[in-house]
Amino acid sequence: MASATSRPLEYLEGLSGTTFYKLYKQPSTALAIFRRMLPDLAKCFVMALLYLKDPLPTADLEIWVNTESKKQRDNALSILGRLHILSTTRTGDNVRAYMVTDPFATSLRQALMGAEDSQSFGVFSRGPGETQTSIADLDEYARRQWEGVMGYMVGTSAFGGQRDMVNLSKGVKQLLQAGHLVEIRGSRVDITKDGFGFVLQDVNTQVWHILILYVQSAEAIGMDSVEVLSFLFLLSSLELGASYEKKHLTPNQLRTLTDLADFGIVYQEDPDAPCFYPTRLATTLTSDSSALSNPVTGSLTGPAGQTGGSGSGFIIIETNYRLYAYTSSPLQISLISLFTNLKYRFPNLVTGKITRQSVRRAIEMGITADQVISYLLSHAHPQLRKHNAAHGTSNAKGVQASVLPPTVTDQIRLWQLERDRLRATAGFLFKDFTSLAEYSAPCQYAAEIGVLVWKSEKKRMFFVTRHEQVAAFLRSQKGGGK
Amino acid sequence: MNSVDASEHYELGATDLSPSLLTVIIDTNPHAWALLENSLPFSKAVANILVFINAHLACNYANEVAVVASHSQKAAWLYPSQNAPTNLANADQDGDVQMNGNTPTPQTNKYRPFRIVEEQVTRNLKDLIDSTTGDDLRSNMSTMLAGALTLALSNINRRTIAWAEEHGGAALEDAAAEGGASGGGGGGGVAAAPNRYSASNEDERLQSRILIVSVSGSSDSAHQYIPIMNSIFACQRLHIPIDVCKLSGDAVFLQQASDATKGVYMALSEPRGLLQYLMMAFLPDQRSRRHLVLPTRVDVDFRAACFCHRKVVDVGFVCSICLSIFCEPPPGGDCMTCGTHLDVGDYHARPALLPRKKKKKKRVNGASGAGTPISTPTPGP
């Protein structure tokens, strides 16, 4: 999911080179960033270069990639450059060459081969605590805490009274407020536009969102962001169901641990216990959304007590816009009611209809069509997936089978377009080119590295989201011309 | 503005990239490794392969790996092993993880999945080597590649089905059954069954591939020609590439294997660089391979082994009914596979072709006189 990776990626890109230098000293961080942030091709490049003694000349790398895949190659190289993983040097005979930058290369090699002295992947607590907490308990804890946070934001306490509301700590509430996900007016909690977008995302994206907010706020209160970040990446490489020693952690990391326990990302029996357990929310941080969709969302969002089984989703949508949701969770019901006109509610089922009116209401609250669709997609009932898989094979075209009925997804987008006619993109405008040739080369380059948003040949202008590489390209062109 | 064009919702599903399953078949033939002792000792090769496996696991959270040893008298699972102690603590205590004097690394500084694989592989490998007796070695010089390939294939099949079921998106058995029940599709039920592997949902299924690290020579495996070729054709049909990393010798059938399944074939000129070769050529999975120029072999050795003596032959005799290959005419003219009587009587005429060619005119006359069953005389050149 592009949306799932882009947010942490954007945050990381904003960090300075020295921060990266410190981060990459931890093997677990290097591994997590390698696994989570890079596209496939970039991973191939890194691995191919990792054990090379000498830098690989750029020409050789270009030969390695198919000519048709130039765009993917440039995109991969650009991401690697932005994350300070790949750098260009010159070899002895002045040929430009790529190499993996040093702290990253050493750390990744250590991660792959095992290092001698670092405690980068956590220290097992081998005490009797190992068997005290089962995976099911951890899932239940994570689900309860996370739903508590969501419920607090959406305000489900008014919705279904039977739920035992989790006591959220002050830190959690402050964090949500600082991230502009909720606004607190007196005793009332109002969810913001960002908040609506947030609650509709899949769990993995939500966790990342929260964690990045946390890192940002940690900087504000004087904690070292590198320390916190590398701790987060450490968490993501821990083993579910095992307990880990606390005594190797720094005071700041211990403080982080306590805060994360409020979100259900880690579990500790009491704040002074000598060990902690990562929950599934933590261990699947660096996985793809597909890898975690089943176990986590199954236990997190599905009706309590009905976990397990092959399917995680509970929503069925028909081509006539009718929606059936097999859930009794007040949180899910209130989420669905954001963009649906609910009609009936049964003990384990709610039904409703998606209408123009209900979608417009959602959009006016700041929810986008894509968020609605991705919510529906990630919670689609297995029956719906199966039906579409069957449909997809029977027509046997190259077309991807879509889980949701295309009429519904298209119509939701069209309803959004009815009122959403402008879109703002922050970026940079390049203009005043003297000749067409001078204009077209950087423009083409920008398109290749995937930053081009708009261009006009007549006006000799183009607009990009990121200017550093284009500027470097222009400079190199000038240098070459002279 | 383009967000509402009709194609976008089709791409949504494709962005969820499916993980890949890598099956490594290590040829553990002791005879062949003994020859390599100077350039690349077995322990070092295994260490390199383990790093490579870690790199594969590092690429994606859900990537899976399986390791099979193709030993001299049997093929055995190295990972995942059935009898492995599942308890995490036990795995460390049994202490036989160390191999060739390597001290066991302190247990905390390695990513868990990496360590589990490493421990199981080294332990099972040690068990395998310990269980090999001198008699086994003397009696058998080759490697059980066919058995290893079959193990790998059955594991891939099992994992593919399990993965498809877990992910609901491709529960195609049901789909096929429904298609057959409705009856309208005609051959739809038949066509849909292999579709689990077909290109229409290439990105949605578990991406499997096989890597064979081979050291034994070709003549050794000739006696397994038929089972090996059957496995290769199974892979070809299931779109599973077989990559071959050839450390020594040159295996005829493996060239055909990678050629038929569009895998990578590399014969290493410098075995010491094994890790770099593995990382560069064999690590990219099927998705990345679309973008890369892969090392393949141009001059593939297509020779086959005869069914009668298991010899690799350049020119042989092929049964016209069942296509069995023989290095010499089968005794009595009966095909040894299907039992059809073959008319091979004229075969001895082949060496006599040259002298006849000289007196071409005479031969045409003589042939008609001899009363060949062909009614229309072959047009002369």
C-alpha cells in the first residue's frame, strides 16, 4: 500500500544526514528500513552491492536493468539516495560508481550474519515469565488498548454503553491532540478531519502514524529522536509471545516503553516488571499490510470472541450499494456509520446503504473517497473476496479482479469529485527556459524519477514535488554543455 | 484529476505484493565436495548460503524459505524440519549447533527468524552427515537430485494452497467447482484448476522458486534422468523457475531445467565468490526479475539420457509411439517402455549410406528392382 509506506518514508526523508548516520548504527534499524521502506528493485541493488568490495560503476548498474524499466530503476535509486543508503563516488579512474554508505552497510551485514556484541535485536528474558502470557492474551490486550484509543477519538462511549472503556493515560490524549487528530474542548472530545482520515486507515498505517507523532513529540520534550526511533525499529524485529529484558534499555527508552504500553503496542504486567512483551502491533510494524491483515485486524477489528478462522473481514457490499457488516463492535459500527445510512441493527449484523447523501456527508467531514474505499477493502468479507476471485478467473483476462464492486468504488469517487474540484500539491515550479530542448530534458528526467506533477510545453514550465534532484540534473547538464 | 479513471480500481489489489517462497536444494554429495575442498570448503559454502537465505528473508516480512539436502543416498529436509523442537529454549540447549569449530554466537544479537533457520539447517545437516556411513559412500557416488526436486515441489504445492486459503482472495478450488456446477462454462472447470498458478493472477499467488546449488557431475545423475525431467516439466507447468548455481562439473539436465523454466543458470568460475554470485544473480524474486537482465545460458546442452543404459547420448533412437530414447536399437525391436514392436530392421543400412551415395543412379534402379513397399518412387534430387 503506497499510503502505508509513504508516511514514515516522508518523515524519514526529512531527517538530517547525521540522524541517519546515528540511526544506521543499529543493525535492527538498518534491517527494518531495508525491509519496510524500499521498493523491490532497490532491495536488489542494495543486496547486490552489499558484499562488493569496490563501488559498482553506474554504467554497470544501468546495464543490469532492462531498458524498459528505466523508470523503476530511477525511482529506486532516488529513494535510496534520499534515505542516505546509496551514495555515488568516483573510482580510481574517475568513473562514477555507486556504493552502499557505511554505517548502513556494516549494520545490514551484521544483521544478516550476526554480530558479536550489539543487543540490537533485544535480549530474551528467560525467566518463568516466558509462559505466563500467551499470544492470545497479547492480542486481546492489544485489541482492547487500540480500540480504546480509537473509541476515544470517535466517541463510542455514547454509542454502546456496555463496553468497558479503557482508561487512557494523559500522555495518549495529549499525543492525539498534538497530532491534531482530536480537539479537546473542555470535557468534550471532537474528532478532526485528520482524525477521520486516521480512523479509517488500516491498523498498520495507524500505528505508524501514531509512532511518528510520538517521535515528533519526543523531540519537543527533549528526548533524543534517534534513541526513540531506533527503539521503535528494535520493537519491530522482536518475537511475538516472548518476553524481553528491560535492563539493557536506556532511561529514555524505558519511558517510551511505558508510553507505548498505553497504545497496546507493548505489554508489561506492571510498570516495574523486569521484562516486557511486544504485541502483534509491534512485531508486524515492518511487514506489508497483507502480512498482518489476517491475524491483527482479525483480532483487532473483528467481533470479540470470534477471532481465528480464515477470514478477517466482515463487510459485504453489493452492487446495489447495500452494505452488510457482521460486527457488534460499537467502534466499527460508528466508523461505518460515518459514510453509510444505517438501517437495521441485529445482534451480530448491521445493514445499511451507501448513498450520495451519506458519502457527501462523510466528505464534508474531511474523509476522502480513497479512505472510504480502502477501509471497505481492508475489511471486506472473505465471501466477497472469494466471489471476486471466482469472477476474475472465469473471465480470464489480464484484468485484476477487484474485491469491491467497481460500480460502487467508481461512484464513491465520482461523488467526491462533485464537490472536490481542486487539489493542492506543495512543490516547485520550473520556468523561464530559453529553449525547448533545455526545457524538455529536465522535464523528462523529472517524469522518470517520479516527481513531475504537471507540465506545459507551450509555456515551458513544469511543476515537481521535489526539486533537489532536478536541480542537480540541471547543474550536471550545464556542466556537461560547457 | 485522473483519480477517477476506470483503470485505477484494478490496480488497488495489485499493490499488495505477495511474498515469495525460496526453496534451496543443496547438493551434499561428499565426493564432489571433497574435490572442492581447496577452493570452497563445504562449511564455508553453507555459511554463504545461510547469509543468502537471511537476505531473502530480510526482503519481505512474509517471505518463506525451505532447504532440502540432496545427499548421496537420500534427499532430506533441512528446513523446515518436522522433528524440530518447537520450544525456543530447547533449540539453544542441545548445543550441537556449532559446526567446524565455529563457536555458537551469543543468542541475542541475531534476528529471530534468521537464527531459527540457521540452527535448524546446521543441526539437520550435522545429523545427516553423522548418519552417513562409509558403506553408503562407497556404494553411491551420485546425488539424489530427483528426490530433492520432488520434495521441493510437493512443499511448494502445499504452501501455495495453504497461502491461497489463508488469503481468501484466491480460493480457486471452490471457484473451479462452482464453474463446473453451473455447467455453462463447458471446459471452464478444467481450465480453472491449473489457473491457481497461471499468469492471470501472477501477483496474487505465492511466488515460488527453486535454487539448486549443484556440485556433482552430470554422468552421476544420468540414472535419474526420467524423474528429474518429470520434475522439470512440472516446474515448467507451474511457472516455478529453477535457478542453478553450478560450483563444479557441468550438469546436462540442470541446464535444461533452467532453460525450460526460465530460471537463472550460472556456472561459477570462481567458487570462492559464491556469496556475491548468490546476492547478485539469485536473490531477485520473480517480480524484480522483470526489470533486470538475467544471466542465462545461450548454448544449452539439450542432450538426453537413454532409457536403457542411462547413458547421455548425442544421437539416439526414439520410439515413435511413446518417445522413449535408446542408445541402441532395443533387443528384438520391441520398445522397452511401451512394448510396441518397432520396425528397426533397416537401421544397419546407416553406415552403408556413404558408399551408396556415390552410385546414386544405380541405387534408384536397384531399389525399384528390390521391390520396396513404397509404391511411388522418391523423386530424385
